[in-house]
Amino acid sequence: MKRRIWLRWTIVAALILIYVWTFAGIRFDGIKPTAGKITHSIFKGIFSPDWNYVYLPEGEDLLRGLLETLEISILGSVISAIVCVPFAFWSASRRGKNRAVSGSGKFVLSFIRTFPELVMAILFTKAVGPGSFAGALALGLHSIGMLGKLFAEEVENMDAGPTEALIATGANRFQVLWFAVIPQVLPGFLSYSLYRFEINVRSATILGFVGAGGIGTPLIFALSSRNWERVGIILLGIIVMVTLIDLISGYLRRKLA
């Protein structure tokens, strides 16, 4: 009992020291004098947005930026959901499977997850040029690491009974996969894919900051030019789009559960 108490207090003390070290290492020079003015301007822009920017027949507008953001999210999510399936079966730890094989798969997925979307977006803008295609590739590659981990856990938690029953009746590998494995893991795969799509929509809104397309590009231009009314309408558009997608995705995931 005393040992447990000492262990708990040791953990608490270690956490306090880590927090103190973290705050001590962060440089803070105080709040800028213009912070209040800029915050007021942003909120003023939200409550009095530039409604004319919603649709402009002759060029870039809010609707086109939001649609491009949505396209980047959908393409990146579809790429990752398809490509990560073999990675999931590769990294899943199952009875009778070599640990070195599953361990190597887990290492690959962990390596892919190491790089954030923005870092990958910068790399892809240099490789394929700036634009929405670079953003879709960045989201797709990063999501492979995240979805692959979740898909692998779904495979690991799969009931082995149907698989063993089919093998006992002489079914081949394709029949086992089609009739025993896929029916069990498909609902989870779809649910995780929808959840990842929600995350990708949020991530896609800022990829334009580094030239990877989407609504982030006009947002950073509006912030740079201090066009607060345009900033306000863009932020409102992002809020509406993200909220609607969350509601639709949540409804679909509840149906899949």
C-alpha cells in the first residue's frame, strides 16, 4: 500500500516538474499592443462579413474555395482508405503470425504518421507544384498512417470463429477473406474512414497557407491585406461547412455502428 502511495506521489512530482520545465522553456514577451485591435477587427468582420465574396462570377470566391477544400478532403480520404488496407493486414498482430512481420508493418505506419500534413504539403508543393493536387497527396499520405493503425486494430479484434469454421470446411483464402473477414471489418473500416474524412476537412482548410490549395489560400491573403470583412465571411463559410459535414458523418457512423 505504501509503495503504491509513493509511486503515485512520484508520478505527480514528475508531472509537475515536466510542466514547470515546459513553461520555463517557452519564451513569452507579453501580449502585443495591437492584439486587442486585431481581435476586435476579426470579430467585427465575422459579424459584418463581405457577402459579395460568397459568389463572384468572374473569379475566385468563397464557394469555389470551399468546394476545392472539400475536393482535397474527399480525394485524400479515398486515397488513404484504399491504400492503407494492405498496410492494416500487414501490421495487424494475429495468432500464428510472425511478430517481425507485423512489427515491420507497425514501424512503417508509425514512420508515415511522423510527418504532419503541413510538412507533407510543403514537400509535395515542391515535388508536384503548388495547388490542390499537392494538398490531396499530403492528406492522403498522412491519413494512411493514421487509418492504417485504426484498421489494424479492427483486424486484430476480429472474431476468429468464422475464419476457422470456413477453413475447416475446406474454403480457400479468397473465400475466407470474402465471407469471414470482410463482413466483420468493413463496418469498422467505413466508420473510421468517415471519421478521418471529418479530420481531413479541417486540415484541408489550412493547407492553402503553404500553397497546397483550398480555402486557406484566400484566407491568408485576406489576413495579409487586413481585409477583415473577407476574413469574416471565409471563417463563417468554414464553420458552416465543417459543422454540416460533422452532422452528416456522425449520422452515417451511427447507422454503421
